Amino acid sequence: MDASRKALFQQAAARVGHCFEGEMRIGGNYVPAVRNDDEVYVSGQIPRIDNTVMVVGRVGAETSLEQARHGAQICTLRALAILEQMLGDLQRIKRILRINVYVQSAADFTQQSEVADGASEILYSVFAEAGVHTRTSIGVYQLPKNASVEVDMIVALHPGSHQD
């Protein structure tokens, strides 16, 4: 491996144009991620930077496909930042198992999968083959804070990489 996952994460964040350092804030009575044995479940992430949701509105109406793809990239980078904070190192991730991508869609918008490609591209750029995952992309009527997209994920850890 030529570059560490941290370096690849930072390169992806720079391409997207945002920094993902510092605590990832959540609201409500839940946690951003839960570990169960050698798997971690990451709560749904919207494209929020600090307190601003960067991509809002219905995709195919107020928001373009390209803007929504960008939003999916931000969501995915947020999820990875949460994993890095929780685990201390993205190297502890064996592979990305699954992502779900929710797209606030206009009635005639049918390119949810193309929006989800933004998330998948980030995961492949950071994890290579270990970033290839199963995926569901779903068109929904509304998302929290009027976000255009939300991404959650499940990752597998290397066995025995317990450091909590």
C-alpha cells in the first residue's frame, strides 16, 4: 500500500473541499456508531459541515444530480471521520460491508444509484478493494434538516483489533 488510509482520507476530503477534523456532532439520544464484536454500525450521516447542511432540497428539483453526489461524498467522509475517532485508525477496518444511501427525491427523479456512486467512489478511493461493498439506494420524501442525501454504513474490523 503506497499511502495510509488516513492520507487517502485526507486526499479525498481535500478533493471534496472540506475538512473533517474535530468531533462529528450529532443531535438526539443516539450514538454516531456502535461496535458489535468485529463490526461497526455507523448512524446515518447528512452532508453537514460544522452546523451547516451543505446540500439541501429535493434532488431533481431544487438540487442537481452532481450536487447530490457531492452531498453523498460529504456524508461518507463524515462516517469515516466518526470511524477514525472511534477506532483511532482506519487501518483497523478490514472492509466496508454495506452502505445505504437515502436520496430526498423529486417525484420523477430515478437516479438514486448515480447519487450513491459519489459515496462508493470515496470508499474505493480510501480502501481500494476493501472498500467495495453492498449498497442500497433509496428515494425518500424527506430527510432530516432538508438534507438531499443521507448515508449509513456497516464495516468489518480486522479480528482482534480491540482498542476501545
